[in-house]
Amino acid sequence: MDRMLYVAMSGAKETLHAQAAVNNNMANANTPGFLADLQQFRSMPVFGAGHPTRVYAMSERPESDRSPGTLDHTGRDLDIAIKEGGWLAVQGPDGREAYTRRGDLQVDPGGRLVTSEGLAVIGNSGPIALPPYEKIEVGADGTISIRPQGGESNQLAVVDRIKLVKASNDQLQKGDDGLMHARTGADLPADAAVRLASGSLVASNVDLVGEMVSMIELSRRFELQVKMMKTAEEAGAASATLLRPV
């Protein structure tokens, strides 16, 4: 009965991992630019001494859904929506360049242009820092223009340009930090053809109804696997009773 118990146990464990991934997708259904994680199960033999006579289930994230979310108009000056499959370059938590479609930007107390998660936005020569300003505009090509404090109403000065890149699906992979990284580890070059829309955000591409259906399916699968473990326990107890000396 150990084979039956092992398969059911490993299946229940991996089902919990899949539920965690679905929960993460549902929690980010309203996060701008979020890309839903995909999930799949596959069988894996247990290698060790002797022949691999045991097989367990494994849940894994093969990829992320790269389809763009809907475009939501906000009217906020520092909300940007990247178009045409482009990406916004930011400085990741590890200091390396990473890419995202989350465009709800803000200016921190130090004058740095950052995402809502506090990640510095990359410009022509590194993280973008802005001087004090009264008004800010972001052009379709990523150019940042400001009206300095005390400046004339028609006075706009270009201070930097947001780095926008374009990459195919096989060039990027999603990291544990939720950001996209170049598979080669090298920074991608800026692409002047990428455009953005100011005053708008790219919504999450999570299919909330589909994720809820997946959660219900996974919950039922977990219950079935727990029942299988209980059945294995009962069968083992019955076998022990039959083999007990009279």
C-alpha cells in the first residue's frame, strides 16, 4: 500500500502548490500589468537505489500568460500604458535591469521616478531623477518633460527618456520577483519604435472566472487525494489484521 499512499500524498502536496499559484493570480487580478502564471502537472519517476518503481506528481510553472490586458484610462499624468508588446525597463531588487508592464509611476521623496513598488525607472543613462517641478508630461516615445518650479506656463524642459524595450517571448522569463528578465542576463537595447499612452494603464490579464474554476477543481482534487490516503490507511490496517497470527 506504500505506492498508493505515496502517489496520493505527493499529489496532494503538489495540488497545494498549484492552489498557491492560483491564489497569487487571483490576488493580482487588479494589479496593473500583472501577467498570470500558468500551471501544469506531470508525472516524475522517483530515482534512487534500484529501479524507479515510484512515480509522483509535480506541479510546475511552464510559463506566464503574455497576452496583454485591457487598456484602462485613468487621466493621471504618471500612469503609462506600454503598447505594441513593449516593456518598461526598471532596476530590479537585485540591482540588475528588469522589465515590467506595470506603469503606475510616482516620484519618491528623493526625486527618483519609481514604480508603485519602489523600483527605479531606467532612463537614457540609468535611474531617472527629476528636479522640482510644477507639471510633468510623458510623451508617446517615453520622453519626460517638466515645467520647473516658478517657470512660465508654456515652458517645458526635456529631462530624460524612459527606456522602452521590445522582446520576443523566448527572450524573457519571469523571475521569482514577479519581473521579467532577459534569458541571456544581458540588458536589452532600447527600441525607439515602442510607444506608450500617458494617462492610462495596462490592466492585469488574469481571467478571474477561469482562476475560480481552477481553484474549485483543485480543491476537489485535493479532497480526492486525501480520501485515497485514508483508503490506503484502511487497506493497510485490514492487511495487518489478516496477517496477524491467531
